[in-house]
Amino acid sequence: MSQYDENDAFEAASLSLSQRALAARPGGGVGGSADYMAGLNSAQRAAVEAMDGPVLMLAGAGTGKTKALTARIVHLLRMGRARPNEILAVTFTNKAAREMKERVGRLLGEVAEGMPWMGTFHSLSVKILRRHAELVGLKSNFTILDTDDQVRLLKQLVIAANIDEKRWPPRMLAGMIDGWKNRALTPERVPSSEAAGYAHRGTELYAAYQERLRTLNACDFGDLLLHCVTIFQTHADVLAQYQRWFKYLLVDEYQDTNVCQYLWLRLLAQGHRNICCVGDDDQSIYGWRGAEVGNILRFEKDFPGATVIKLEQNYRSTPHILAAASGVISANAGRLGKTLWTEAQAGEKVRLIGHWDGEEEARWIGEEIEALQRGTRGMGKYGLEDQAILVRASHQMRAFEDRFLTIGLPYRVIGGPRFYERQEIRDAMAYFRLAVSPEDDLAFERVVNLPKRGLGDKAQADIQRTARMAGVSLHEGARELVASGGIGGKGAGQLRAFVEGIDRWHALTLAAAPVVDADDVIEAIGAAPKPMDHVRLAEMILEESGYTAMWQNDKTPEAPGRLENLKELVKALEQFDNLQGFLEHVSLIMDNETEDALEKVSIMTLHAAKGLEFPVVFLPGWEDGLFPSQRSMDESGLKGLEEERRLAYVGITRAEEVCTISFASNRRVYGQWQSQLPSRFIDELPANHVEVLTPPGLYGGGYGAAAYGSARIETAMDERVAKSDVYNSPGWRRMQDRAAQRPVSQPREARGVVIDATAVSAFTEGDRVFHQKFGYGIVTGIEGDKLEVDFSKAGVKRVVAGFVVDADEAGDVPF
DNA sequence: AAGGCGATGTTTTTT
DNA sequence: ACATCGCCTT
């Protein structure tokens, strides 16, 4: 069942909930004694009770903003201010929306299905847009393009416009258009000052792109919001209807809103102005994708008379950690200004350590994690799931993955490519899209020659031409081309089969969809096959198209993972009534939540860490150029640096008890060894909340030998000089040469694949094994639980036995 | 039509 | 270093 089904959210669906919820507490909500108020501090309470008019809830990290936000919703309901379907609650991610629903539901003692207008900007926009699509020239069943489709479409337009796509990459145009849409600029509103971009033809192509989208009855992500804003701005009656309906607005992570989202909110809030924005200017880290910190900084100007409530009591971190974070962030100008405080015990100081290079850093952190797991650091015992490594850029993860695989430390990478962004998932989805709507040209293009059907550029151009001449879809065009014999021998049979396959699958989606009316539909189709449930249909499509076989025949190490993902995809179908519902869902949702119970260290980017917390946090790579990122500073100057600093703030405030910052003197960047300077943010850490650790390498004393403080820089400089001597020494060069000769072409593992470190299998020399990261290999030696394996792709590696499986098992992934 | 090879550009990411 | 992409060869 789709989350975005078209049940009428305006109607009575949710009345029963509100009435029951209210009835459950006769006289409930009078005064502050209601259960949902229990445990709120005075600031949180104030945020809950300030119901009317604009409210800005400035919620520092770990100050219980979600608690306040959910209590506020419950309060509005209990006080009878609004029915559940009259509250608009907006988040950025589906995860946040889900969590809010759950928590509100728990407080109400009901399943919060009755809050239809709680969701992401995009999902709520889709809901609104489907009702008024015709006002922007779309039909209400428009499709939502992903970034991939978007770029491919733009590429066609760029080529058609005779522009050198090498000098002016379509991807760049996509970025510009996204930027414009984020700022709510339709093609005619793009300022002329920006017209020079993209070979002076940016706006022209933007307009052409919008036109093309309309023809395809499609939207990109930016359109979902922008079309809503356009409708609100040009149809006062429609806007008024929504303004009347949504009695209260709540916005989470307000500091992340872009101009378009801001307009969307402001338009809806005009009138009663019952809008409550929650956010933290110090955690604004998405400026690079259009977020405007200005929105939150300007709130009181935008909404005069606003109540501003600061949540400053932190329930997450120790005082040292908070002080370190505050010290760093205080270097930023133009903050609204908050001071976090806590009642927690002092705990450990933030630990700082320098390393020789990135590999040593990874080695040290690995050992530290294991020591904390055993409880041998005198700082308590922490399970692996309590520990996280937060990096600035995802390429930093590699060193950790390599190291952890070698020592057999279970880890999981959070983030990474989204499930639905993986190639095999998109391919499979394209097949499903074709089955549901054979006229989906973008899907057709994607898979017409996948697996290879001998339909290359020439054949595809012929199909395009035929279709365009007849004014029909590529699917129909292809049918005609086959019928007219306009296609050569080998491809002809294949194309015919492909076209007929689509017809057959399409017929089956019709038969599969409405279970109740199945008989009628079958009659209508005539010789239609038996009704088929959509899960089996999906399997069949992937089977018959040869797509599954394509990966089964693929011998690269990532192929089994891809088949695994396809299985997962099919499994995910079970939760939906039909393919259509599923496609709608996936176009807006990332479902990356593979909560496996196994104990694992988490590795993720700082961006992905926002909103999370861990007892133990490692922050490696604090080196100028890497963090703060050089690129960020080059492109956005001081603004960029300040955003990096907020990222540092986010990183530190993720830690509850133990926070360890580290840097390396040398790092390989783009294959080149570079000597690194410690991050300027390290200088901003308040000295009395930091403990400097001695690195294990003892490269002439290390940072721990020096008193921490103003002398640190000089020491670091001296150290660097000393180290660069070592770096230039013959011994070091020999080491480098050896390292360079080592076969290290390690294929990147398919992320999210469960690594079962607990499986103990007996191997003998000569066994053929499969490793998630290194691929296939032969066991050449055994030492305890460690194996020496000669991998065909990655060379000789020592790996923990639990990380490899028998090659036959791995190759035989049943579908 | 498809696989191999050299040029290229490398943050962060949601929907 | 390394992956991706477009072009060139077969």
C-alpha cells in the first residue's frame, strides 16, 4: 500500500483518531499535567504551549527538539485546536517523517495513520500537485524523474542544440537548473546576469527542458515544489483553500530550507501565521545544495512578533564535549547564538591525536575500538554498535574498510549509494515501469539493449526516428519498425521479442492489479493469462528479459551482491498492492534502513551523521584541505569555511561520552602523497577540554610530547619538518616503492552487503573462496582464523576466515 | 556492436 | 589511485 495513495486526506479519514484521542483523556490537556508534557523542561514546555502565531524553536544539538515537536503536535490535538488532518508537519527526509509519526502515535496511544499531512516537502508536494496538476500543464498521473533520467533527457536537448557536450556537460546544466529551481526561478525569471552561463544558452535549454517534461507528463524533484509554489502564486483560490485547511504548520530542520521551500511555507502560513519552525543555525550544512541559512536567521523579520524559544539544555554529551563544540562554533560570525549546557558528569576530555599517515590512523582507530569494546581503556566498555567513525569525504572510508576487513572488525557503512540508486535497481525499475506504462520512453531507452540484444546506436536511432515520425512511443515505434522490416536480421528477432515481452508484461499488470475485479479484467483482455500477483510478475519480468541471467553470467565480484539486491527489491514488492504503487513509492523514498542486529562499528560522512548520536565517536582526517575542504573554501570562501566549521560542530556534538579527533601528517590524495597540516579547527578547540594523546609510532616524540596550547603550532611545524626528513629518507622511499608494487587494485565492495563475521567455516589450502570486497581467490595458507588468499583481482591478502565463503556458495545465488 | 584504451575529474546528498 | 566516459578499434 502506497504511502501516497490518493485517499482524500481532506476528508474524514482521521476524525475517528482525533475523537478517540481526545476522548481518551476527558478534560485532558487542561493545564500542564498531561502525560505528553511529562519530562519536558521549561523551554520545551514553552515551545509546546506557544500555539498561536509564528514560533521559532532554536534547538541546539541534543536538546530534545523532536520530543518538543511531537509533544506540540499532541498538544494541538488534545487542546482541540486542530484535527489530525489539519496539521501540516514537514520534514526533509522520510526517516524523519517516519520517526515523527511513530512518536506522535506513541504519545497519542494510536497509530498516527490519521496524520495525512505529515511528510517530506516532496511527498506533500506530490500530494498537492496530483490534485491540481492541470494548472501547470500536467496530468495528475505524472511520473517523477530521478536524477539519472533528468541528465539523460538534458543530454538529448544539449545535443539537439548543437552544443559541445564535452565543454558543457549536461550534468552541469542539470546542476544549474536544480539551482534555479531551488531558488524558485522559472525559466523566464532567471536573472539575465546568469544567462551567460552554459554557453549563453542555459535559460533557453531550461525552457526547452521544461517543455519536454510537460510533453512527457513528468516532473523532476525540483518541479514538485516549484509547481506547487507556482500554483499557490497564480491561483489565489487554491492557495486560500489550503491556508484554511492547514490550521497549524510545523517545520523540522528549518535551517536546511531553500528559497523555494521557504516560499512554499510562507504562502501556506500567510493568514493565520501559525507556523512553528524548528532548527539550529549552527547545524546548517547543506548550503551547497541550496539551503539558505538566511531563512532561519531572518525568521523574526519574516514573521514579525514571532516567539523565539531556545532549547539549550543538552541531554546528550558530557561538558567537555559540549565545550569543545562550543569553542569551535564560536569562531563563526552571524549566529543566532546559543549556549549549550548540561547537568552531566565531566567525563573524558576530547582526545586529540596525530598520526604519521592515513593508514596508521585507521590502524590506531581500529585498535582503539577493540580496546573500548573490551573495556581496557579505563573508560568503560562500549559495544561496536556504540561506536562511529565520521569522515568528511566518503573516500576516507576506504582506509577504514580495508583495515577492518583485514582485522575482521565488523562495520557498516551508513549512507553510500542509496538502494534505489544502484544500477541494478534502476534497471529493474525501468523494466517495471515499462510493464506498467509501455509508453515510458526513458525506461525503454534504458533497457532496450540491456542485457545486450544486439541493438546498438544504429538500431536505437532507427527506433527513435520511426517513433517520432509516427508520433508514438518508442515501444510502438519499435513495433512498427519490426513489422515494416526496417531493421536488420539479428536485431530484428530480439527487438520483436522485447516489444512482445513488454506487451505481455503490461497485460499481466492489468490482470494483476485489481484483485477484486480480476475476472472482468481478464475477460476484457480476452486471451489474457491467469491473474498473477505482482511479486511473481516482477520475478518473471526480470527472468524473461534476461536481466537476471545477465548478472548470473557476470563473473565480477560485485555481481552476487547485485543479484542479492534484486532479490531484496522483489521482496520489498510484497509490501505493496501492485507495481504502480511500488513505483510511486520508490520514486520518492530511499529505504536504506537495513537494521541488522549484528554488532558493528558505523562508518559514515559527517553529513550522514546529522541527527544521530553515539557514545563513542572518532573524527579522523582533521587536516586543512581535507577538513575544512579546500574545495569548499575555494568555491564559497568564508561562507564555505563557516559551513565546514558547522560540520565540525555537528561532528563533535554527535558524541555522548568519548570523542576522539585525529589527523595525519601524510595522506595520499588523488594518488599523490601529500604532507598535511592539522586542521585550523584543531586550533579552535579550547585547550582545557582537550587531552592530547601520544601516537603509538613514536616518530621522534609525537604531538603528545608537547604541551598543548599556543606552543602546539610551533611543535606541529617542527614535527612536520622532522617528519618530512623521514619522508625523504631512503628508507621511506623504499617503503613507498614496496607499497607501490603491491598489487592493490581492490574492487570497491557493493555497499550494504551484510558481512557475516560470525560464520566459521573450515577451509583448506587450495579452496576456491569468495570475498565481498576482493572477489574470488584461492586459499594459499591458513593461520588460526586468518587465511592467506590469492585473489584473482586483488592479489594476495590476509583475511579473516569469517569474511570469505566457499566460492561455489557465492556463485550460486538463487533468484 | 562491443570491448579495450586513454583522457578526465574527482566533497558533502535528499527527494 | 581510480573510476567513469567517450572514442577508437576490432
